[in-house]
Amino acid sequence: MIKELRSTKLRAFEVDLLLEFCNNIMNYYIGNHVLLSTGEIAEVYAIQPQSVYRPIVKVNDKLIDLYVQSQIDIVKVF
């Protein structure tokens, strides 16, 4: 949803309002489990303000920054 708002509908919202919305929901997703396009199950570890839809996730003991590892996507949120 955030990705969609950012790419296609940003002009329909006040930028300050959208940023406040994003900041408020970021903490909701920390700790959630996600399915990655690699087939791995990961835990959302941290969300970066510059890229809220590409968080840092944890697979076992390995941290993966999805902003840096752009070939990996979140397929599903549990």
C-alpha cells in the first residue's frame, strides 16, 4: 500500500500527512513475519524512513536490507 501511494497517488495527498501516516504505521510491522521472493520466511526487524516498504528483515540470524538487496521482495505478510 505504501509503495502504491508513493509511486502513483502521492499527488492526491498532503505530503506531511502521508509522512505522518507512514511514521505511525512503521512500528506496527516490526516483528511481523513475511514471505520473501526467495521462499524464506523472515521477521521484519527494522523499517527505514527512507524506504518504508523495503525493511530490514531477519532470516535466522542473518539481517537482510531489502533496500540494498533490491532483487528480493516481500511476497506476503503474515
